[in-house]
Amino acid sequence: MVSSISGTTGSAIPPVAAPPTKELGRDSFVRLLLTQLQSQDPTAPQSSEAFVAQLAQFTTVELLERQAGHMEALLVAQAAGNQTAVASLVGKDVSFRADTITTTSAGEVRDFSLEVPSSADAVIVSITDDSGRVVRTMNLGPRDAGRTDMAFDGLSDNGTPLPPGSYSMQVIATKNGTPTEASLLERGAVTGVSFLDGVAELLVGGRRIRLPDVVEINVARDA
């Protein structure tokens, strides 16, 4: 902070206030330093140590501004690279973790996969509607470790076709009575990419799929 400096008349010159900005930039710092030099008493100039210290502060401010500019350029370049990489997925098939399944016609068959990292004594898939009511329970029995292709036939537990819509899926796997890891996967073609709010999401079958949910990138089925 600039100290009060005595003028030639012996009266105290009030401290020079920084411009009313949130941050003291390079130009403001130079103006402040020049004002201080013009206002000091020639018979009692500011000590060289204080002057050198302020010059060091100026150098630090300038370096920080340059680093901020370089960092911003790097972030822009990285964001552009990420968007290009994500956009390259359009037209490819991806496998992704799914907790919902959508049907567009009554009784429509939808394919999905069950992935069990380690063997399980019992695996149950529960399907519920938008009100939370269980409409289908699929008892898959014991399963070895690995991935198994499955299908949901769009029927309820009593055998009637379920109305078109989105249904929640939950998988429960147990080993010796203890829950073990299991997940449901779907596969679909990427038709587009969304960057809403700066977050990249894949558009698959009318749904938005988060990149962390993607587990595989596959060759398109019609390739």
C-alpha cells in the first residue's frame, strides 16, 4: 500500500487510492506508481528499497496476467479438443449403463445386457412404471461372472403388454445371501451430441447418456 508522502509545504498528502475496481491490473498499477512518484517530496524521496519492492509487485502482477491468459488459451484448446473427440462418436454404437428402458409400442421387445463381475447365486431384475409400481419381476437365477445378453419382452407379470413409455430397471444380485455387484447395460447408436451447460452427453435413442455411463464403443451394427 502506498504510504502518505510529505509535500514541499510540509503538509501531508493523503494516500493515493487505487481505482475502484475489484482487481488491480497492470495499467492501474502503473498509473498508481506514477502518481506516487509525482506526488512525493523531492527533498525526501521514497527509499530505493520501497521503490524496488513496488517494482517487484508490478512484475508479479504482469506475470500473473500473462499466466492467466495462457491458462485461458489452454482451457479453450482443451475444450475444443474434447468436443471434437466426443463428436467423433456420432454414428457409432455404444454400450452404456442403464437404469431405464423405453418402449415405443405395446409389447415391444427391448434388448439389454446383464453384467456380473463375479458369480452370483441369484439375480433378479425388477421393472417399475413411473408411479413406482413393480410391473415385471425377472428371476434370472444363478449367473456366472461375465456379460449375458437379455431381452425385455414388454409384458407385465400377468402376461399383458405394457403401455409404451419409460420404465425403471433395478438389478439385485446376491452371493451366499450377501449383495454383490451387478449392472444392466443397453446398446444403441449415437445420433448426436449435446453440450448443454458445458456438459457433453450422447444422444442415443432419444435419451441423453452421460459419458461416465459409457462402458464400450462398438462398431456400428450396419458397418
